[in-house]
Amino acid sequence: MSRILLGMIVGAISLAAAAQESAPMAEGPVISVPAALHRGLSADFDTYIGAYNLSNGQTLTLTMHWTRMYATLDSGKKMEIVSTGKNSYVALNRQLRMNLDRRDDGEVKGELWLVVPANVADVNDGRTALMHALLAQQ
């Protein structure tokens, strides 16, 4: 009986130690990618290709290669994006979500949500926040 109890205690301690050693999960909001992806060129995406000023001072560039759509912030890494509905897109890496609208006068407006570190001074703590930015044509 004491061996069984000792085995249970050792097992519980090793599980607790393993849980502490695992990498911390990101805390904060998450942008979800739909299970049924609309991968490939969306019918309206080609009208949005170009560079846009964001209200946070960054520049968003939308491009495509064959049937893949991409978003780039400033001169950062390209993020592949997929359509989640009419004029709505999300990055496969879950770092960006956006809604775009081409108005009757041809001007493009929209909204963008970015996953960013919650505390810029401590970027490695795993906490994230959503940053909202408005989009305006350059």
C-alpha cells in the first residue's frame, strides 16, 4: 500500500515539474483562422493590391503571388492571408485580421487588428494584446 502511495506522489511531482518546464502559452487575445479556409485568390482581392497608411503610422502592403494573397507591415515579413468572407481577411499566422471596403468613389477604407506584445518593454513575457488601426489609401 505504501509503495502505491509513494508511486502516486512521485508521479504527481514529476507531472508538476513537467508542466513548469513547458513553454508558457501566449496570454491574451487570439485571432482565429476559420476551419474552412477560402485559400486562394478572393474575387475582390485584386482591387485592394497596393500600399496603405495605417492610423498607427505603419504601412500595410497587400500583394499576391499566383493565387496566394499576402500582407506586409512596413518592411517586415510577408504574412499569407486568406479570405474569411466578403472583403474580410485573416493571416494564417494569426497575427492580423482586416476588413476592407472600396467605396463608390474608388477610395479604400478599412480596419486592421494586429496581435502585438502587451508590454513593449517586456516583449518576451508571452502576453499579447490586439492593436486596432484604421486604413487609408496612400
